Amino acid sequence: MGADLVISVGDLAGHLETERKFSGIRDVSLRVGDSTVKGPMAVTGVVVGTVDGVQANFRVSANARLTCVRCLTEWEEQLESEGLQHFSVTPDEDGYAIVDKEIDVGGIATDELALSIPATPVCREDCKGLCPICGTDLNSDPCDGHGEDPGSPFAVLKDLFDS
């Protein structure tokens, strides 16, 4: 798997507006916090000739395993992202160049997919999270409270706010 994301572009580089569609699958293993993407990443797109190389326009998608930062619920979600990258005939400072008349779109697609993984995933907008005292999931089981801690250094302030 993966060779189909290495695209021959020798006939496109330097020829404006000539294009070639491509698609392929590559296995990836990514982790951001407790969120992971492990398995096939699908990439589709088009490579278009430019004056000094080619430009790859692509869409990448893969299944992610996410964990809510509020309540620790886990779920799977399809991540999708779009990317655009220029590959030059001669190497540039970014290092994206045509090598042996080919480009490898797999690396940049993996980078785009990694950027689409949410840094702080939330299972739903109104997630209430977990009780900080007992750990009960407040979305499914409202916590009855735990009384007041008389040993708290803030206990003396309680009377200031009671009216």
C-alpha cells in the first residue's frame, strides 16, 4: 500500500494547466493527546502542471478514535481535510521537489490529516464533564453534591456571599 500516492509527473512539470487525477490509500498511525488515527488514510486529488513544477490539490480522510476531554467518552469519527502543495523542479527551502520525475503525496496528506485531529475533542457542545469530587459522568447521572468541606481555606468566605 502507498505506491499509488507516488505520482509520475515528468510530463506535467512545466506544462501549464496539464493535469492528472490520482487516488490512493496509505496506512497511518497518528496520535494527538488521547486521540488516534490508525489504519487506512484515503487520498484523492489532482496534480496540475505549473511553470516551475506541479501543484497537488487533494482531499484526505480517515477514521479517528477520539476521547472527550470533559467526560472521557470515546467515539469514532471520520476526519477530512483538504490540502494544496507545490512541488518544484528544483529543491526549495521547504524541501518539496520533484524527484526522479515523481512526487509522493502521502507525506503531505499525512501532515494535513494530523492537523485535522482536534487538540481538545468534545463529544458534544453541552457536555457537562465529570464531577471533580466523585468522577460521576454529569451527562448521564447528575451528582447530588458532596456537602461542604469545612476544612477548606475558602469556607470562611461562604458567609460573605449568602444574602
